[in-house]
Amino acid sequence: MVSALTVQKVSLRGRDADRAAIATLLAAAAEGHGGALVVAGPVGIGRSALLAAAVPASGPAAVPAAAAASAAAVELSVAGCPAETGLPYAGLHRLLAGALPFPRPGCHDGAAPDRLTAGLATLAALRALGGKARGPVVCRIDDAQWLDRPSLDALALAARRAGGDRIALLFALRDTPGCAGSEASLAGLPYRRLAPLDLRDSRDLLTDAVPDLAGDVAGVLAGMAGGNPRALVELAGALHAEQRRGQAAPPDTLPRDSPLRREYRAVLRALPDATRRVLLLAATAALTAARSPDGRPGCDVAVLLAAGHQPADLAAAERADLVHVDDGQVRFVPPLFAPVLYAEAALGERHAAHRLLAGLPSGEPGATLTAALHLAAVADGPDDALAGVLADAAADVPPALAATALRHAAALTSAPVLAASRTLAAARLAWRGGEPHQARMLLRSVFAPGVPEHLHAERELLLGEIDLRTGASGGEQHTLIAAAGRLIARDRQRSLGALMLAGEALLATGRHDQFIALAGRALRLRRPDDPIGAVLLFEHLTGVSALFSGEPSRAVEPMRRVLHLAAAVDDPPTLVRAAGAGILIGEDQQAYRLAVRAARLAGGAGDRASVPHALDLAATAAFALGDLDLAVATATEGQRLAAATGQDAVADNCRGMLAVVLGMLGDGPASQAWARRCRARAGVDVDSQARAMCVWAAALLDVAEGRYADAAGRLWGVMRTAGGRGHLGVQIPATPTLVEAVARCGDRAPARQILWAYDLWASSTANPTWLALSARCHALLADTEDEADARFREAIRLHLAGDSPFARARTELLYGEELRRRRHPAAAREHLRRALATFEQFGAAPWAQRTAAELRAAGDHVAPMVVEEARPALTAQQARIAELVAGGATNREVAEVLFLSPRTVDHHLRNIFTRLGVRSRTELAKVVS
């Protein structure tokens, strides 16, 4: 079991921003600027743990009110009690240790004070306590929804008037529909709703709570719990040893004696009979099918109506916020409520629900599979006929649902080899459906004796691919190479696929020397009659090998053939590799189109595993194109989808890209925030490209702030790697940053030594932007003024040809600085003005400020930047949506561009309208323009 102390500790995982908000409040209160904060959220989300961890700014010497005379701070705490909700001022009485600040109502001649009097008296009492202490008065009011209303009103009124006092009030509120009265009392106070934890924080929380928990078990439980800390801890605490090690399936619901399940049980018992019956049917339907992408179980309303229920039967559940009904779907809201509801029903009730659902007439696609899944749920032993129906029906449905079908089919199959084959297929489809941990749990199943060698090889191949994308082991290349060796005699194409993935794993950790040897082995598999997809892969290997052998000119032709062949390919992973080839030879526009095509094909097929990888490449291509806004929007969506599907390695690549783009713009806080999220996983990704990108991002910030020596020191660590190691995908594009930093430090010889490799690559691509950066570097290293002028002018001409405005602005700034130092202010101003306009357009404040300072030094009058009335900032994704909508795009068109659902776009658009204070698309267009 997990101790209460451990629960409190781990429940703070993922709450850094929330804790910072509380710390800010307490620090302000210590300085005499009091206030309040309402921390809200559903049951189990961690409100109480957050309040308990709030430490007054004056330190840990705080004491209760009874000993306030010499204390550093005064801490008062009370928790709402359902049994005392109807007792006026019971909560305030407990908070102040029995010393109400006014006569107790009903005692002797004490009349009940009005709300204003009670609130002001409470504020006076808190001030009096603060006057006896050196620190602030901190009031923690937990479970405020159960505090009696007069006490809550008094405390809320005091909170609204505490701005000039050393008083901080923290309210924890369960924001369910039954707590509307409490929300009304606290209206107007700063409000912070705790969000569910993301998958990574959920897994980390589970590891904190149960250190010996297998990673895949943690991943499966994280998917079940919906980011609810209490649900996570209670699920993990009930596991036995074999379940913790992943040798037995984890439970599919909360343990019967868990506090959260008891709360759900009480809610169920309070519902009308008709509501409980319809909810059981909905839960049975939802849990039998695959989970939706948002992780919430759901059921078609039409199914419930066909079973004889009425919409009114759901009313009580909707009012209690147990389900939401939208677009013909019933979605369960609280995490694990549907599994608890199902488990609380008697076995006969569950079986009756399955049989009822299996027998419903339906002409909808997939009806055969749905009926078979319900029959499988009540089967009491092997049933080869039903297993065959499930396996056949799985061929025509999305991967996640097909995985569910094949998993049941394997369980019903009597022949061990066929059962193993179906389990393997289920794992492959679970991975494609965005469930890597479920897939690995299936692959961990022990194959029966006599299972053919090729099935073991296919198992290794799938494990290696999953490990590569999730960053789980760091040794996936060995698994993949072993799989290739086992498959080569039976299936040469599958063997090639395994070697391609193994090569990708080597490049992901910068092992170029080993990649070249592996590529040679793979190229020996080439045959004259290979299909187009295989020819593309062989050409890709040829080109990449040449590039990493230091011969970029020899890489161009094979890579161009890759791009030509890609037009006839519709396999997303192959298209992603083709996009990577385009980036390497400077064909950035074509690379972006291929990556977007791969993402759309994968999304349309329900292949949730391939979409984030495609978006990672699309973001890199957008960055190479110089479209920084598009790179940020694409990488943001890529990291979100990668995190949602457990692909930590892909998510970190996207985060590294975000750190670089924002670092290039000089946005230190945002860049550093993304870099911090590229966390090392037990040393696995110490040499990862994402980590190298974060180093580059930090160097870009150093350059923006004029810390050239620091920038050079960082980047030399990326460049100077052992023979055959390093990340060319960072080393090459980061070379101009290093050259600038080293040149500014006055040491040009080392810069010239590293520039030759960049020049060799840039000249082989003939890409105007990369050639422009090469010319800029040579200008910075020029020995004469005439040479520098010629190089700078060449760089600006190439920038214009390559349509890279931000890079051009940086070059014009450098040239303007150089001209001013040479005492050519008029010529300098020409370049500096263009640079300033571009930096202001990109919102690159540090660069704009530096350019404005140069302009003033060159004798120009630069008007102070006009500071517009502050508006809540949009996220990168919201900004991209606003831009597209302002340009006339429909929600569906925006969804296609950003790989979102139209409903998600609509949700973001409503938030954008609220943040910007607009009411229509027309008003939005005016604001955005």
C-alpha cells in the first residue's frame, strides 16, 4: 500500500506552475499586499495536497493562532465538514480556534450579524493576529464547498478587502455542479482550476509512489486514470508483485475499498434507478469498444435509445456532471467512473447488458464487430468461431478498435500459434492506435512452445520501433538488428525495414560511424526488381551514408531520387523518411509538403503513432524554410500528440525545435521553458538530438544577449564530439551561430576550421538561405573591409532569393553594426532600419532593442515602441488558429492544416474570442491584422 505521506508528496507532481502561483501570493502577502486564490478541480485532482504544501514566505517557523505572539507567520487551517454545512459560522469558529470575532448567534442576546458586518469582523480578527507576528497570516480553507455558507461569505468578503494587509487566503473548492453556491460566494476572487496531469507526469507520479513499478504498467495506468493523482495512487497501491512487474495484467478499475471508489459508489446510489440502468448500458458499450483519442469512454446516444431508454434517463447524470452529451455521444467525465460503475453492477446485470447490446439491430459499419465484442465479453472459454469473426471484422476498422478485437480473438483462440499471431497483430495495431504501453504489455505475453521463429522476429521488430519512438531503453538498435537477421531469409523487405529503424536509432544518438556500417549491410539486400518503396529506402540509405561520410556532394543525387520516388508512395513512415532527405539537401518546401502528406494519410487511417513523427519533420522543414510561426505551431501540435501517445522521444524533438525557434527570436523564458521539458530519462537520451538542440537554443539566447563566450563554450561541446559521433542535424545548422560567437570573441582561426564543413554542405544543396548564412559567416571572418562588404552584400542578395526574412534581418543587423563601427552611419542606417522592421514584425524584442540602440548610435531618431494595452497572450497554437481564421479559413480547413478535429478548433476559437475580447470572425480579423 502507499502511505498517506507518499500520497501527499507525489500528488504535487506536475504542479510547478500552480505552486508558483501560490508562492507568489504568499510572498506578496508577506510584503503587505494580501489577497486570495481559489484552487478548484474535481475530486482527487490534488487540491488538498497543494494547500498543505503552501509554505509562508517567512519560512517554516509559522505556528497556529494560539501561539502567534512571537511567531514568524500565522497559519490557520479549516476543512469543510458536510455534517456542519447547515451550522452558521461553524467553519469560522473552527478556523479561529473558537474565537468568533462577533457574538455567537443565538447565545444570550447575540443576533446573527449581516454579511458585511461578519466579513469586516473576520478581516479585523485576521489583522489582529497578524499584528502579533512578524510574518503574514495564511488561511487555508480546504473543501470549501462543504463550509457553511455564512463562514464562507465572511472569509470571501475579508479576502476581497485584504489587499493592503499581510493576509493570504487559500480556498480549495470542488467545482462540481452541486457546489454552485460556494462558487457564488467566492465570485471575484482569483481562480485557478487544476488541470489533469499529462501522461509523462502521471507516469512519473506512479514511479514516485511505487518505485518498482514497470514502465509499461505505469503507462497503462496513466492512460486509465485520466491525469487524476488520487486515481493513479489508488490504482498503483492495489497492485500485487506480479502486476507491478508487468507479469500479470493490471486491474481495470479502482480497488473496491479505495476512497475514490467509495465516493463514486455513493454518487451512484443517489441516482434514480432509471439513470443507473442507462449508465450501466452506456458504460458497458463504452468499455467494450476502444477508447476515444481524448481518453474518455463514450457511447452513442442512438444505442441507448435503441435499447429502450429515453434522453430524460440521463438528466440526473448530466446535472451531476457525470456524463456530457455532445454530438450524439455520451462521454463519461470523472476518470474511472465508467469502470467503477461497471464493476459495481452484479455479474448477471453486466452479462445482460452485453447480450442486450449484442442483439440490437444496426445497419451501421462495424455492427458485426460490436456484437462480437459483446459476445466475447460473456464467453466462458475458447471459441474459435467467434475468434474468427473478431479477426475478420478487425480488418475494416481503425487501429485502436482493431487491436481490441484481435486481443479478444487471441484470448478465444485454442491453437497456440494462431493465438500468438493474433496477439502480435493486436500489439501492432495498439501501437498504431496510440497505445505503446498496451502494445508492449501484449508483446510481453509469453509465446507458447512451438511458435515460429519469424513471429519472435516480428515481436522484436515491433518492440524496437516502439522503444525508438518512446525513448524507452536506448538499446533498440540491437533489438532491431537482431530482428533483421531473423527475418532476412523469410521476408527481405521486413528485414530492410528493421535495418532502417536500427539506423534511425543510431542517428538519434549521434552514432554516425555505426550507421555507415549498418547502411552497407542493408544495401547488400538491394535487388533489381525491388518495389518503389524499397528503392526509395535504398536511395535514402545511399544518400545519408554519403553525407555522414563527409561527402555531401555525393549525397545529393540519391536524395533527389528519393524525392522523385516519393510521389508514388503513400506509406506515411516512408514519406517521413523522404521528407528528411529533402531537409538534408535543402529542398525544404518539398520536404514540408511530404511531411504534411504523411501526417494527413496517417491521421486519416487512424495511425496515431505516425502523425507526431510526421509533424516533427514538418516543423523542422518549416524552420528550414524560415517560416518561424509555422514551425512553432507545427512543433507545438507535434509535441502534444506525441505526449498523448507516449512517444517521449518524438515529443522531446518537437520541444527542442520550439526551444531553438524561440531562442532564435530571443524569447528567453519561453525557450528555456521548452528546454526544461526535454528531460533526461534515466540517462537514455543523454546523447539525443533533442538535448543537442536545447544546447543550441541556449547558445542562441546567449548571442541575443551578447554573451558570445558563453555561446561558443556551449556549442563547442556539441561540435567537438568523438570520431563518428555527434548530431549533424544540429551541428550543421548551428555552425553560423558558433562562427558568429567565436568571431565576436576575436578568435577567428577556430571559426574558419569549422566553417569548411558547413560550406561543403551548403554548396552541395544550392539552397539560397544556407548559402546566405555561409556568406555571412565569411563576412564576419573577412580580413579586409572590401571582402566583408562583398560577403555581406552577397548574403543579403541570397537571403532575398531564399525568402528568409528573419535570417536576412540578422545579417542586416550585423552589417549595419559593422558599417557604423567603420563610421559609415548613413549606410548603416539603411540596413538597420530594415532589420528593425523585421524584428518588430516577428516580436523579437531583444533583437529589436539592440537594433534600435545601433540606429540611435548611427544618428537616427528611433521612436519609442508603442506599448499597446495589454491583452492576454495567445498560445502558439491559438495564434496560428487566429491567423488562419482571420485569413478566411473555415474551422474544417483549420483542422486540416493543424491536424486537429473541427470540434477542437471550435473550442480553441471560443477561448481566442474570450482572450482577445472579440465576438466575431470579422472582429478577430481586425485585431489580428
